[in-house]
Amino acid sequence: MSIQVKVTIGGKEFSLRGDDEEKLIRAAKEVDDQIKALQAGMMDQSTQMQAIVAALNLAEQKINAVEQLEKDSSILASELENMAVFLKEQVKNQ
């Protein structure tokens, strides 16, 4: 079921539609935080440019999170394999 949520991003109000109100609000807050940070340092740039830089920043954060998750998953898989080998050896030696 789609719901409508009003949020403020960059000082402007928007009506968003989605299935999860909490996620919509959290996502809008993330974008708003990015825009506010950029507005302070990029006052000479257009709102469109600030929005593009905010989107690029958020995309980079997502890419970094996915890469970290992949590294963590690989390390975890390796450690679990080492534990399985160790446990098999322990059972074999008893």
C-alpha cells in the first residue's frame, strides 16, 4: 500500500509516495542533511548543482558500504571455513 509523506529537503516541502513511511522520512533526512552541508560551502552554486553533488555523495557512501559488506562477508566466510576445519580435526582426533 502506497502512502504519502510530506518532507522538507533544502528548505522546500515535497510530497513523497512509498510503502514505508519511516524509510521515506529517513531517506529525506539524509538528503536534507547533505543539501544543508553543501549549501554552507557551495553558496555560489545552483540548487541543481548542490542536488547533484548531494546525490553523488550519497552514491559514494552506498558504494563504500557495499564494498565494506563484501569484504566483511569474505572475511566471515573464511573464518567460518577455518572454524569448520578445526572442528572436524577435533572430532576426528577424539
